[in-house]
Amino acid sequence: MEFTAALREERLVAIVRGKDPEASFRTVMTLVEEGVPLVEVALSGAGALDVIERARRELGTEAWLGAGAVLTAGDAQRARDAGANLLAVPALGPGVEESVRQGVPVLAGVSTAREVAAADRAGAAALTLLPGSVGGPAYLRALRAPFPDLPFVPVGRVDAERAGEYLRSGAMAVGVGAPLVGDAADGGDLGELRKRAARFKAVCA
């Protein structure tokens, strides 16, 4: 499935950033098992490239497995080499340019109308409203007024209640880290992760 279509259908991107590479890998696999097929592993987490590489081997070539916190062209290349087929870049710049050059769907971080327009011109597949905690759903609605057809994905302190508010305000999807992942990527309870995943899936259905 094409990325934007998958984003529109699933409406949820899980963001994994952990201190324990083994726990992060188990977290990625558990999320996919629980029906969260769009997962981003932040490069700022421990052993992130190894986590992506291991998960890619297990999930096969078709799964949407992303790398987050891509800052430079080198980050984009290394993430691609590890098997990421989706890149999340927190700000416009070399990371976006290299991702587009490689033909990899990129979630580009934006916070202003000027940045929205620039990210769209640069070829971003979707726009990460970052941090979503500043302004909230009301700010998303304000940004969508001049850009009604662009795919926004708010990220930042998006709990289940706020996720629903964003989706009702026109977000194509939401990106969720700690409220979904909790401490699982640091060795926490995967059973609790499964419960949180079910709750977010219900909200995003």
C-alpha cells in the first residue's frame, strides 16, 4: 500500500525511543503484532539503527518501518541502509532533501504556515505538526484553513483523548510516543503496551 493511503487508513504512527535496544526491538514487534503497522524508531534512541535492521529482517520488505529524528543527509542514508522505508525529519533541511532524493516517503516537521508551504514544495509525503502540544487541535484547524488538502500528523504529548480531538480536527493521523509506548522500550511490561495499543487503535478506528 502506498504510504499516504496507509497513513489515511491506520491514522496512527507509533514512535519508539528507548534506552534498551533489545526492549526497543520487542516493542516494535509487539506493536505490529497488535495491529499498529506504522512504526517509527527514533535515531536518538539507543542502538536505533540495529533495531531497525533487526525489525526489517523479521517484518519483511513490505512493512512500514520508519526512522525518526533524522537530522542530516547522513542520518537519512544510514537509516535507509538499515531498512527504513519511511523517514521522519523534525525540521526542514538536509534530512528532508536527502529523503526526497532517495524516493523515501518523509514526514517533515513543521510549526508555521511558512514551514508548511516549504515542506510541501520540498516533496514531503506528510507534515508532522511538531510540537503538537503547542497550540493543540485549535492550531491545527487554523493551519488547515489555508492548507485544507495537506496531510497533517500532530506529534507531541498526544494521549488517547487528544488523539481523538486531533483526528476530529482534520489530522490525517497522529504520531504517538510515550503515551502509547510507555516504558516498554526501556524494558517495561509488554502486556501493558498491548492494552495501550488496543486503546489507541480504538480511538483511531
